[in-house]
Amino acid sequence: MKKIYTLVCFILCLYCANAQSTKKTDSLQKVLAANIHDTVRVKTMSKLAYELRIGNEPAKAIELFEKAYSLAEKIGFKTVYWAIQNQIAGTYVAMSQYTKAMGHHNKALQIALETNNKDKIASTYNNFGVVYYSLADYPKTIEYFQKALKIQEELDNKHMMAASIGNIAVVYSHLHEDSLSLVYQLQSYTMHEKMNNREDMIRSLSNLGNLYERKKQFEKAMDYHQRAFTIATEINDKDGLKMCVGNIGTIYFAMGKTNDALTMFLKSKKLIEETGDKKNLASIYTLMAAAYKAQDNKKEAISCLGKAYDIAKESGIIYEQKSAAEDLYVIYKEKNDHKSALFYHEIARKLNDSIYNSTKNESLNSLKTQFALDRQETDLKAKAVAELQKQEEEKAKQRRIIYIAIAVLLLVLIFSYVLLQRFRITKKQNKIIENQKIIVEQKNKEITDSIHYAKRIQLALLPSEKYVGKEMDKLKGSAKKS
């Protein structure tokens, strides 16, 4: 059963709607009615054309875009050439006129190449991928998404890298390369989440939900779709809402809740019709047909599949034609309407051959291999850079250690020198003190010696006490005799 997840997160082409376009349109028309400079007129015409486009008036939008481009060429306003061509191509994509869209994308690419504007070159490559995806040319789709991604990696444009990786994931999912798709989708979502790109988070969450639904992990799938629906509601993203509602319906259908599924499909159909999205209108009719068939309402199922087939054929959407034709074949076969069954079986077979012929498969395998090699080379380069950075950090760390060791050694040497000088000064001072001490001691000795010497002189001059005593006794005796 065809899912709504064919709505890839095409960031670059501005394929979205805006509910407030009427007020803006009136305001811009008033500006154009005034006497304004030609460059301002070109910009205003482009803005008005864009509002007409998202207001479901694509024919008027293209007419005004063409006038804006003619005036820009007349006055040599080259800076808007690429943007206007890109907008014209985007409008044709919204109208499912892919051949005309491709022509204008080629003009946009030529302008980008002439100015060597890598960002615009990458954007245009991405837009080519969008068109080839719509035409079910998956090898070309992956080729251009890879070209875009390679330039975006060179520019380190993380936002657009995440978008391109998500786009590639969707293509692989469409080709039932689920493991590969899951790896890229998770990588894309993680990048968008880090940058808080909420619109892109809606697409990534929805695509993850569809992958888990395919694995029959319905609770996990529903959780992803509900998270996407919550964000879409918060930011009033109508494209996101129609996708989320349709995807929730597919979960209900897978769980056997047919009535709930049909209710969600009808809500999604209303939202899709409001935005004039033919591609997903064909998808939702296919889903509604499956729900009616499950209710054994084959009449409504055939009616929905007929509408899906007609819309897809008119719009040149090959995969939707094939899907509707296959389902019509099955229903007519069950009704024993062998003629109608054979008719749609042949259509489905031819369409299937046009999508999956051997040349395309070989090309796809080659692209997958080359992409894997490119990614491997990128990873190796990243690892090499990381290793070099690690080595540089280690060298820087070693240098810091050496510098610290040298600084410590210098401090030790300076401290040692200071201590040595202090030691020398102290030793010198001690020597001086020692010398002074010796001098003092010598002086003291001299003084002491002098005192002793004087004492000896005194003792030598004074009579002894015994002698004095005798003399005193003699004097006393003499006195008595007299």
C-alpha cells in the first residue's frame, strides 16, 4: 500500500503553502501600483508571484515570475536570476509539469555555474533530485542528491547536509532498502534536532515512523507519527499535517482499525486538496481505496483507484500509476472481470518495467557502491583529521609538560642560587662574628692579664700581713718601754 511518505523533505524548492497569502497579496499589489524603482518592482513581483503560487494560483504565479525575470534581464538585475528560475521550476513541480520544471532547473544550474556559487549549485542538484524522484527515476534521484550532499559537505552546510541525507533515506525506503534507509534517516533526524529545524524534524519523524511500520513495530511507528503531528500542529505546518494525518491512518489500517484509518485518510485528503498537491492526492486516494476494500466496499475502492490512476497519469507520476493499476487488477480479478483485470495488469507490468529495468538497477547499484565508497572516504578523512588532532593535542600536552618542567627547574635553580648566596653571606657574617669574637676574647684576655699584672705589682709593693703584724708588735713594745 502506497504511503504518504513519498513527500520528501525538499527543503530547497519551497514547495509549501501559507494560509495568510491573501493579505500579503493585496499589500504587494498596492506596492506594484505605486511608482517604484525597477529593482524593487522585480522583488515585489517575485514575492507576489510566490504568494499566488502558495495560494493555489500557479498559472498566474508563473506568468508574474516570467514578467519579473524579463524585467530583471532588461535592467541587468543578475542577483535575482537564479532565485526566479528556481521559483518557476518549483511552481511547475507543484503542478506536476516535470518537463517544464526540468527546463527551468537547467537554466538555474547554468546561472549558478557561471557565478561559481556552490551553495546554489548544490540547491539546484537537490531540486533535480526532486524532479527525478517524482518521475520514479531513482538512480538519477540518488545521483543528484549525492552531488548536492558532496558540495554541502565541502561548504559544511549542516542544515542542507541533513536535508540531503534525509532525501536519500527516503529514496532507499522507497526501494525497500530499509536498513540503509534507517541509518540515514536517523542521522538526518539527529542533525535536524540539534539545529532545532522543526519542519525538517516532522519529515524525519514521519519517515522513521513509516520504516518502523514496515517492520510491524506499530507502537514505535505511532509514537514517531504522533511526535511529528504534535510539532506540525504547534507550528501550523499544513504540509506536515496532511502527511502526519495520512501516516497515522496507515498505522490504524495496519493494526486492523479500518474505520479509524478511513477517518484519518479523509481528513488528510481535505488538507491535500486545500494545498493543491496532486501527487499526494493520488496517494491518499490509493489509501482510501485500500480502506474501502478492507470494508468490502469494492465499488468505492474502484472509484478511488480510478481517481488515483487518472491524477497520476495526468501528472506523470509513474509510481502512483503503477500502484493504482496493480490494485485495480487485484479487485477486478476478484470480481471475475477478467477483461478489466488484464487491462490493468498489462499497464502495471509496463510501468514496473519502466521503473525497474536492468539498466537502471545496474546504475543504482553502481551509485550505491560509489556512495558507500564516498562515505567511507569521508569517514576515513574524518578519522585521519581526528587522529592528527589527537596527535597535535598530545604534542601540545607534552610541550606543556616540558615547559612546566623547565619552569620548575628554573625556579629550583633560582631558589638554589638565592639559598647559596644567603649561605655565603651567612658564612661571611659568621666569619666576621667569629673574628670579632676572637678579638673580643683577646681584648678580654689582655684586660684580664693587665688586672692580674697590676695585682701582682700591688702585692709586690705591699708588706705581708705577718710582717706588718710583727712591726706593729715592735711599735707597741717600744711604746711601753718609754
